[in-house]
Amino acid sequence: MLQQVNGHSSGSDAHGGESLREDLQEFLGGEAPLHQLDDLTKVNPVTLETVLRCLQARYMADTFYTSAGCTLVALNPFKPIPQLYSPELMQEYHAAPQPQKLKPHIFTVGEQTYRNVKSLIEPVNQSVVVSGESGAGKTWTSRCLMKFYAVVAASPTSWENHKIAERIEQRILNSNPVMEAFGNACTLRNNNSSRFGKFIQLQLNRAQQMTGAAVQTYLLEKTRVACQASNERNFHIFYQICKGASADERLQWHLPEGAAFSWLPNPERTLEEDCFEVTREAMLHLGIDAPTQNNIFQALAGLLHLGNTRFADSGNEAQPCPLMDDAKCSVRTSASLLRLPEDPLLETLRIRTIRAGRRQQVFRKPCSRAECDTRRDCLAKLVYARLFDWLVSVINSSICADPDSWTTFIGLLDVYGFESFPTNSLEQLCINYASEKLQQHFVAHHLRAQQEEYTAEGLEWSTVSYQDNQTCLDLIEGSPVSICSLINEECRLNRPSSAAQLQTRIESALAGSPCLGHNKLSREPSFIVVHYAGSVRYHTAGLVEKNKDPIPPELTRLLQQSQDPLLKVLFPADPEEKSQEEPSGQSRAPVLTVVSKFKASLEQLLQVLHSTTPHYIRCIKPNSQGQAQMFHQEEVLSQLEACGLVETIHISAAGFPIRVSHRNFLKRYELLRRLRPGAAPSPHGPPPDEGRSESSPHSEQATLQALLQDILHTLPALAQAPAEATPAPVHCGRTKVFMTDSTLELLERGRAQVLEQCARSIQGGWRRHWGRKQERQRRAAVLIQAAVRSWLTRKHIQRLHAAATVIKRAWQEWRIRMAFLASKELDGVEEQHSSQVTCSPSSLPLPQAQTRLLGAVTRFWPLGLVLANAAVGARGFRRKLVVFACLPLPVGSPSSYTVQTAQEQAGVTSIRALPQGSIKFHCRKSPLRYADICPEPSPNSVTGFNQILLERHRLGHV
């Protein structure tokens, strides 16, 4: 009994139920807040009606994606919305720190899978299962996911890698229009329905860059080539070549405008998928050149003309069926386009070859009209199936990477949706069988496994009932008796198949199955299977023949005779294949039926899905008419019931989607113990799994539990709330820790806080160490600089002292030499002067003072020479004495002779040569301080002159 609905308490019994319904209607009536609920787990209460109203409100508000716990619900808008899938929006989801906090989108699922691959969460490989009914938008969803991965996973680091990434992206995206043109068709429920299943493996290298892709296909509905239901169409490629071919191509392929073909129904309908140029350009990018394309389209045109080949009833069984009047031209044109001989083609279609007896005798038997039509249809289906498989191989060779170049992959599964038509045969049985297997995989992965794990871990959990389709699978594929086994057994029996007999066998052998229904009012033999998505009635007429899928050997031999280059590749002349096609009557090989091959490929696909981390996208079709802004509640409600979405929401809302083992949880969150003041973390201690071998498992488990509880006690501190007020939504099981997304976010925030503190401590310690190191280096540099500068100064002073010594020695030598020369000249002057004095009778002895001065002048004659020629200097008697000392003048009365100066004599009478012009003696200034000052000058020397000037000038009279 629900206790509270949207904040209003409910009563009990009938009155309580009535008030509950009123409150519920009041809640459901407010559509304004419903479209704002991005997650269906937030709907209160979670019922089919509330989920339906929420989806309807969001659909009317042009919001087409909604989360449902672990599943993304995608509503088909039935109108183009370019801004919803723009490259800018892709980059926004790719660059978001937490994409799950953005609005629900298929890009959220794509980014989550891509980040799981990058973070190497086991299992590393990812898969996206896109499911839903036909017309719900599975193909479009897969196409958008491929575009998203091609954009975000192609992040090159160099120009060469950029070119490679662009080429891979272009080829992967170009594979879509080619496969849709050859594998999709317009059905009653969808204009672009995939008539085959495909699993696209996007291959990533160690740097999470897309290096290639691989495509695996399942069960192409090749019967559509020759048989189309009313108001349905053939494959898109036939309409593309008829509407998009040029005039020359029409003439070459014999496709005149307005031509009618029996295998081309509803040609007047124009769809978006009828764009021929897009297909041709995509094939060109995949490496299929223009001549090969021409061969492909020519073969398809030949199949269209083959469909116009009609036979008439033969009145004689021994004669082959004649052709209709208007069919002769069609046979001739078809043989010409397929480059087959016309007569062998007619013969193969109308005459059957039988081998019988021990000697394998060959018998030729004319076929009936129905058999001729069957052989004609078989020929067309064989050619188209081989062509489709060849295209898939070409695509794989173009986009598949070398096995050594990729390490992980992301798989996109676009498989058939659940189908129920007025007439359902083997194709619909296989399609719905695949849907049942995928539904079981979803139930096992998200519903049953989750609840069983909760119970095994000892969590307090109230089991939620869900719909399990294992009973239906046992009916279809179970052992020892099932529908598939009975159909295969009918194929192995060497007798004609009867539709009524097959119905009787199925109803009698499987009468105890609750999923097998009966329709006694039906006139046609059939049986009913109650699938998870609804009941479907399958007609048994032609079921066994389709399961056998017989290919007459003469048809294969005929196609091997073709001169067309493409058909030669599709049908090589292989002796081994020939021997397999013609088994002897003694040793027949087991018949490999369509159901057996499909079951084997489906099991292989499920093994791949089980080895990956699956993600689910549920596509919902709002209406069957494909109209925008139209929401049919009954149709959507049946789809919600069929896919078990409500049970998924219940379990996801009440459960714990995050499950981490004890050791991994302890390894990641043990550092949270630093947040507790009383805890003393031991980072250097051994982890619990590296303890002593003698320790018992119980002691290790107790230690783990104690450490886990110690970590979990930090949650209230992280939430900034007391432990009594906010109980932590986390449970510790026997081997795992279960928590919600909010708890995981809380733990990650606390872990980031502790790591930030540790980083700050490390940064502080490093900065202190670096500062001390820098100070030591600075001091060492100062000491080195001081020592170097001292050494350089000493060297400089030594060089200066040496230079001063050299200058001093040279000066002393020059002064001594000059003194010697002067003394030598003065000796001669003194002798002449003394003789003149003694010999002259009229001469008077000079006074003692003048004699003393004359002796001084004689000793210092260089100074006198300078003073005598200087502009300023001695005057009067002193100047006269200087002149007497410097010039060889006779001794006598001053008035008795005339003084002749050096200028008048054009020279100075001296011991040196007469100066020519002005002579300047320069003495370079010493670099040493006070080097031009003699510390202890002698009393008879003159110092302090750095420049001596000897100028010519006229001497004045003294």
C-alpha cells in the first residue's frame, strides 16, 4: 500500500484508495513539471500511467530523450531536428566534466562508453544495444552514435594521423548509406526498416583513437527481392536506380521511364532514402570504382527484368512451361544484363535435373508453373544475397584495421525490432526470436542479476517481480523439442512438407507450454507464440521450404557461366563447392538450415555481448503513422509493458547501481581515514591482501570490515551532517560495497579533498626544499664570485705593478743617459768659460751669489733650457743667468755684445739638434693611482711633469 503520494498522506481501505486516486489524478494533471523530469525514477509513484504521462509531456515539449535508471528511452520525433545532433552539441557532451548531469541524450551514452574505455574499467570493451519495434528509430540512433564516435575518437596528434582519422571516419560513415540502400526497405511500420541485423565494431587503439571498424550482419531478408507484401516496397536500391539513373544509364540498363516491374511495387512513393547520388558517392569513398558500380546496377536491373518473366501452364507434363507473350523480351533483356546465355537460362528455370541411383544417373524433368516461379525467385535471391555479402566484405576490407593496431572496441548492435504483420513467416519468427534473446540478456544483466546479487550479498532487499521470457525461449529453441527443432526435422525428412501436418506436430509436441497459443477459428494452418511484446500468429505454409533455402545446383552452375566480371567474383568456379552442392545418395551431408545458421550466429553475438559492458537504448514509437507531435498512449503503453521498462525503473530507483569489491573500495578510499581526527592511517603498512599466509580468512575479513566501517564513518563528515540525521545510502555486503550515484559522488569529492591536502603538503615540502637548495646555491655562487673577483684583482694589480716597474726602469735609464750626455757637453762649456774668464783682463769676478747661481744653472741646464724658452718663467737677472748658462756667450760687459736668440739663428745652439716646428713630448698617464708622483724625490731633480713643451719663440731682452 502506498503511504505517500507527492507529499499527501493517503488513507486506508476504500476511502484511502479513492483519495489516493484523486491525489494521483491531481499529480498527473500537472503537466508543467512532468516534462522537467529527466529521469523516470523520479516519477512518484512509478507506474505505467505515470511513466506514460511523463513521456507524453516531454514528447509534446520536443524533449525526446529520458533516462530510466540504467536505460535511455528515445522517442522517435518523426521530424528532422538538426540542432539536436549538431557537432557543437557533441563537443559539449564530450568536454563536460560530468555528462550525466546534462540533459539525457544518446551522446550521454556514447560519452559514457568512451570514457569507460579510456578508464579501463573491466570489462574494457563496451557495447550499446539499441532495441525497439520496427520504426522506433533504431537505425537513426545507431547512425548518430557512429557519427559521435567518429568525431570524439578521432583526435590526431599529427597531420598524418589527422588524415588517417578523417579517412577512417569518412569510410565508417559512408558504410551507412550503402548498407541502408541494399538492406533497408519500406514496410507497413517504417519507411526505412532494416531488413537485416548488424553489429558494428568500432576499433580503438591504446590512445583511444578510432583506427577502423568491422561490420557483422545477420539474416538478410532476401525473400523481399521477389516477394513484397501489399503497401510495402522492395529494397531501396531498386528504386534509387530507377529514379536516379541518367538517360545514358537508363538506355544501358534498359530502364525506360515509366516502365513497370512486378518486383517494384509502389514506385510512385517518394522517400528520403531514394537519393541515388548519396549511395554512389558513398560507394566511391569505400573503394568501389565507377565500372564496378556500373556492373552492380546492371545486375540489379537484370533482376528487375527477371521478375517480369512469367510462365504459363503447360498442358503436357512432359513439356516445359511456355513463356507469356510479354515475358520473352524480359528474359532476353535479363540474360543480356546478367551476361548469361538466353537458352541455358530458360532451360535452367523450366527443367529440373535429378540425380538418382548408385551410378548417379541424370534425369531431366520439366517443372510446373509454380516450380518455375520458385526457381526464378531462387535465382534472384541467390544473386542478391551474394551481392550483399560481397558489399559487406568490401566495406570491412575498407574500414577494418590491422588486428595489431587496435586493443579495444565499442560495439553498436542495430538488430531487428519486434514485428507482427497480418502474414508472418520464417523471417518474422527469426526476428522475434532475436528480440527475445536480447530481452533475456537485458533481464539477466539488469534485473535478475541485480536482485540475485543483492540476495547473495545479504542486503535487506524486497524482491521486485519482473517478466521473465525464459519460457518463451524454451518454446522456440529449447531442448529436446522446440519449434526450431521440429522445423529442422521436417527439413531433414525426405518427403513433401505439409503445412497442416507441421501445425499438428507443433501443437501436439508443445501443448504444455504456456507461451503456445491456439486459434481454432483460423482457416489457414498456423500457430501462435506469446512473446514478451505480444502474441504473433505464424503461418506454417512455406515455412519448411524457406528454412531449407534450397539452391538447385544447376542455378549455381549457370551463374558461374556468366561473362559479367562481378558475377564471376560472386560465383567462382570452385570444385569443392560443386561437390558439396551435389552430395551423393549414399553419404548425404547434414542440411544446414536457415534457423540453424541464424541460431549459431545469434549465440556468437550474445557471447560478444556478455564479454562487454552493455548499455541499453530503448527506442519508442509514439504512433504507427509516423506523424510528428502525435502520441498514441495505447501503442506506447504496449511497448512499455513489452520491454519491462517499469520493472527496470523500480529496481534502478530502489537499488544500488554502483558495486565495488571490498579490496578495490579499500584501495581507492582508504585515504579518507585521514579526515577522521582519531584515525592514524598507515600508508607504509602492508595491505590486507599482503598479510601473512598464516592469517585465517576470518581475521582478514574482520580486518577488512573494520577498515570499511572506518571509511564509511567519514560519510557524515563529508556530507556536513550528523550521522544520526542523514543515514548514508550505502551498504556493505559480504564481498562488495553497494552504493548509489550520490554516495559515489560524495566519496569522490572527499577523496579529491584528501588528495588536494596531500598535494598541498607535497607542494609545501617541495617548495621548502627548493628554497633551501636555491639559498645554498646562491651562497655558493657568492663565494665563487668573490674568490674569482679576488683572484682577478690580484692578477690585475700584479700586471699593473709589473707595468709600473717597467716604466720606472725605462724612465730612470733615460734620465741617467740624459744626465750623462748633459754632463759631457757642460764639461766642454765650463772649460771654455773658465778660460775666457782667466784670460780676459777686463773681466771682473762675479759676485759669490751669482757664481753660486751660475753653478746651479749649469747643473740644471735642461730646466734652464725650458725656462728660457717658456712664455712665463724667470725674469730679470735669473733669466739672464739662464741664457748665459744655456748659450755659449762670451763673458764681458753686457753692453758690449748683442744677444742672438735661437729664433734669429734659426735654431738653438745646443748639444741637440734644432727643433723643427713645435715638438710635444707626451708621456702616457699611468693606470696606477698616484704613479706620476715620485714618493721620495731627489733634491736635484724636477718631477711632476707629464708633458714637456719646446716651442720656438723670440727671446726678449733681459
